[in-house]
Amino acid sequence: MQILNAVIPVAGLGTGLLPSTKSQPKEMLPVGRKPVVQYVVEEFETAGLRRILFVTGRSKHSIENHFDRDLELIRSLKAAGKLDRIEELRYEETHVQFFYTRQSEPKGLGHAIAHAEHFAGKEPFVVGLGDSIIRNHGSASVVERMVKCFEKHNAACVIAFEEVLREQVSFYGIADPAAEGDEFPVRDLIEKPSVEEAPSNLAIAARYVFSPRIFDAIRRTKPGKLDEIQITDAMRILIKDGHPVYGVRLAGGEHRYDIGNFESYFKTFIDFALADQKFGKAVEKYLREKFGGAHGS
Ligand code: UTP
């Protein structure tokens, strides 16, 4: 079985990055040279996914424009002889077909994913959060490993997990793993536990594979605080019903960057600017001089 469908929810309000996100999507904020969501689309294309549904909301039109071919821009770049700039638009020639639907009220990730029911039909699908990049230095990406795990165990759901520092568990959904290893059955998920309560330091890392069973589980999920339907609660229903739910760890060299608050956004931007082929060295030199200067004074 080959999974071709993916869903990228981008309908959140992005209030953690106000005022930047008042009239532009946080998923379009630049990280290095590209907007965050372009990394997600490229990751999915590389993993063999071919149909992507964006669950969008108000003031998210720029996402649609970003993935559309802009022939007028290409024509004027050609006329001006700026062929190197045209290279920067190569991503528009993708093998992926895009679909869009609106979540008219941001009532949580579970509620956003429910909008993919007709798109998915009877097929399994991948979900990637539009504000999170998974940086991969290895060969098979985490999504490819998750899809393999999904098929091997005939799973209802596979979740990506990243090890976080013990004192940070209260910021994340945390796994109660039923076994050790890179791939494990999930016994339970605990949303934002205290350090004492946390059964592990494995945090949900913005990528999921779902069978269409998830839609029934979402329907049975009671809204939590702020009337939001959380996908973690729906996945717990799958576990309670006895369906196989698995976790796949990010590998060494893979890291999840979530740009949802300014601290993580700034750190993410710096990491990607440092890795830039053309300007990375200059940025590094600049930072070293600054850092050295602060020490010296
Ligand atoms: P977050 O909860 O981190 O994003 O969702 P948010 O709601 O925009 O954040 P704050 O709290 O206001 O700062 C992670 C991803 O899921 C999408 C978001 O757009 C983001 O890319 N999302 C979230 C939805 O599509 N719909 C929702 O109802 C909630």
C-alpha cells in the first residue's frame, strides 16, 4: 500500500507570535530562505506524498498563492534577465496536487483534521503541522519510517515522538510507551504532564499517520478547554478501543523545530541561517564576533 494523501492544518490564529501574525499566517513566516510551510510540503513530496490538503482559515490566502505558479513574475524575471531568481521559484513545479478547505473557527487540531474526512475517503493519510519543520540529515525521513510502521502493524495511528528534556515535558503531549526502541506500541498519551507524572520524556512531534478510523474517534471526542477538540484526546479513544497505536522516534540527526513562540522561532531561524550555503559562514562569523565582543568587554 502506498500512502499518497497528506493534510497540513494551518488554520490556527498563531497568537503566540503576535503582532507578526495579525494579518499573515505564522506558517508563512520565513525560516532561512523559505516560509515554514514550504519545508513541510517539500518533506512530504520527498516522502512520496502526492495530494496535500491544507485546512486553512481567514487571512491564510498567501499560503495558496505561495504554492501556485506565478507566470507573470516568471515572465518579468525572464525579461529582466534574472535567471538565478527564477531558480528560486523551482519549488512551484511540484509533483504534488494541492487542495484547500476552510476551518471557519479554529476549534482545535482534532476539529481541523475532521475537515479532511471527504478528502481522505477510505485511505490512510499523513498529517504534518504547518508550523513545525522536521530537519533530517539521514536517508529515510521520519514520515517514511512512520508509513512503514503503519503498514507493518496495520495500525490505526502512528505518531512521531522526540525526546525532550525531562523538565520540558509539561509543554507537550507525552507518550506512555509499552516497549523500548525506535518503534513502540503506545499505551497512553498524557497531555502536558508534570515532571513527576510523566511516564517518559517522549514528546509528540508534529507528524502523524492516521487510518480513517480517526474520524469516528474525533466525533466521539468531547471538547476540552476553550471548547477545542484535541487530536490527542481522539488518539486516546483509539487506544482505549484497543486499536494499535504506535510511536516512531525521531532519529539522531533529526530535530523538530516548532516556531509557535518567539524563543523557538528565533532559535530556528538562527539554525537555518547558519546552515545557508551562501550566507551561513558570514552569519556564523558575525555571531562569533558579537559573542567574542560581549565576552571581551
Ligand atoms: P497550534 O495550537 O500550535 O497553533 O497548532 P495556534 O492555534 O495557531 O497557536 P496559538 O496558541 O494561537 O499561538 C499547531 C498547528 O495546527 C494548526 C495551526 O495553524 C498550526 O499550524 N491549527 C491549530 C489548526 O489548523 N486549527 C486549529 O484549530 C488549531
